[in-house]
Amino acid sequence: MKRKFSLFLVVCLSLMLMLSGCTTGARTAKAADLMGNIQAAERPDPGTLPEEFRTSIHHFSAELLKASADNTGNILVSPASAYLALAMTLNGADGETKTAMLKVLADQGLTVDQVNQSCRDWTELLKQTNSKTTLTIANSVWYGQDFKPYKPFLQANADYYSADARQLDLQNENTPNIINDWVKKATQGKINTMVQSIDPNVAMYLLNAVYFKSDWQTPFEKNATHPQSFNAPNGPAEASFMHKNDPMPYFEAENASGIALPYDDGHFAFFAVLPDGQITPREWLANQDQSVLYKTISETLAQKSMTTVQLALPKFEARYEDDFVNELTRMGMAIAFDRNYADFSQMNEQHKKDLFISKVLQKTFIRVDEKGTEAAAATSVEMKTQGAPVSGKKLTMDRPFLYGIMDTQTGLPLFIGIMENPTV
């Protein structure tokens, strides 16, 4: 997998790629609309987000990045996209699986209802952007033709996540194109492919797509951009660096310092953290409580305190992809990926316990230049059935047996014999 992003910049997406409740279309000529009989509840005016929810998001974001740092090279993850896709999935979990997912998604003891309500309110709060900022979120659920969805599962995802639900033939050769077209449209063409081929045991996809674009509050001057050496792990590399010497939010953390660059509407901000001296981002990350880091940045922005900083920031465009199964397993969700013990019985009307999460694939994109930032993420939670149980007779040829070779057209044997000792 390709990873083209500098680690100490990646966590910015946990601030800016969040829920905004957009509605995007899909090529649905061969997909049945499962939400036809589902009337989503009215969305109340959002209140203040519970501190427990904010802390849970910070913790999830920190742990996902820390677990992803075990991968080599550049990394770019969207905790928000992953969180939203998994929160939709949570509505179909039960028993120990629900408990494990809640521990990872809501370590502050929130219930499923509280997670849903907080995500809904967050969506409404994040809609408040101006004309120079675009932030959209699209959610969808795609079922196979033989799957019978449980109506309360669909209702919850309609009420709280504005999710579309579609039923189609997952084994049709055109189905990946339909799903990929939905992702492409939802990410403004920045992510084109999430599904290559579909295993016969796949029963469902829960998809989230995020798109963000905004101008800097104070753009970089293009004539101040010039080549400069970047000290990469495998040797110096020449990059185009943007420069400015302006007052900006500046903060210090343990063994690191950083800046925040507000976007035009003041609702979102990019930030970068540079570890001191010879400390690598991975070394620094392993010893930090990033929840504290997020709080420090938020407080710095809220206080509107400014420090004149001579900033040099490389321009970059990057893509990254990863399957988070290993990361989420280490975070405590192992049971959700275990085909023998996972319990997603609240997804189907028969309440069968035959579903498990087989993949949590995320693809991301970002471009940072003098004008601003464009970024996108898509997360797919792939649900599989355990598969049909093995049936039929069992035969072990571990004693003398008859054997032969037959002409199948005539039914006449060409060779026939008895095997008494295959070792002679």
C-alpha cells in the first residue's frame, strides 16, 4: 500500500474531517432502496456536545493513529470517517460484540443511544460553514439480495446518520462499479475505487465518505514558495516549501512544538506538530497522550492568542490506504472480526449471529498548497457471513481399499486394483 504523508501532520483530519450530513446520489438503476418505508426522525437543534463524547473521540483518534504508526512510511488516516462507519455498524451489534465496540468507540461509558445522538448533533454543528469551506459527509449501507435487514437497524442509521440503504446483487459484475460511483461522487472524484471484487460470503457494506475543502484564513504568498531540503529518513529530499512570517496560534507540548493555521471560516484549522531534536514522530507519538494534545490545540485556538512565527511548511499531495482490522483488534475490538464469536444479530430480522466484520478499509487523500487544503476519506466496513457449514460424509482412506481408472464415456474401467500397503 502507498503511504505518502508525514506522520506529524496526519491528526489534523480528526479536527476537520467530521460529520456534516450531506446527501449524495448513486447509480441505483439495479439497487433497491431499502429506506423507502423508513421515515427519518426530525433533527432537533443541536446542543452542546457532551464532554464524555469529545473525550471519547480524542481517545479513539489517538489510539487509531498510534496503532497505524506501526506501518512503515507515510501515514494518513481519518479517525472521523472510521468512527462514523463503525458507529453505524455498532447499531447492529449485540452482546459482547457491542460491549467491545463501545469500549473502543466510547471509552467514557456512553451508551449506543448517546453515541448516536452525539454524532447527530455533531453533524448539525459542523454544517455551519461559509462559502469558502465545503465539508460533506455521505453514509450508505449496501445489502445483498438474500439479506433481510432488521428495520430498527435501518431506522437508527436513517435517524442519526442520514444513511441511504440499498439492496442489490452483490455477485453481479457491475455491482463494484455502482458502489465505486457512489464513493467517487461523495469524494468529488478524489477517491474512485473502494471495491475491486466481492467475495461470495460478503453480505453487506457500510460506507462513509468525507470531503473537505477550504481556503486559509491568511493564504501563503506564492512568490515566497521555493525549493528547500527535507530531511527524510532515507536521506535529504528537495521539496517546495511555503513561507510566512506572521502572528499565528502557536503551542508547545512535551518535547514538541506546533502551529495551527485557521481556515477561512474559522470553524476548522490545520495543525502541525514537530518533535524536538532527533526524536522521530513515531518515538514521540509512542510516549504521548494525544488527547491532551488535542485539548491544548483547542484551547490555543479558543484563546485566540497569537505568536509571530517564521513558518516554513512543505506543499504536498498525498494518498494512503489501510485495512484497520489489525489496528482495531489491538484497540480492543477483536471479537467483531471473529467469525465464530461476533454478534451482529441486530442487523438482520432473523437475529442470526452469522455476520462478522471482515475488513475496515480506508482510503484518504490530501493536498496542501498556498491557497488552502483539499482532503477526502472513504471508509468501508465489509460484513461477511460465516459461510455454509461443511456437510456430507467423511471418508478417510486409512486401510486397504479398492481403486481404479475408468473411462467415463463408456463406464468401463481402464485400471482397477486393491491397495493394501501404500508404503511398500
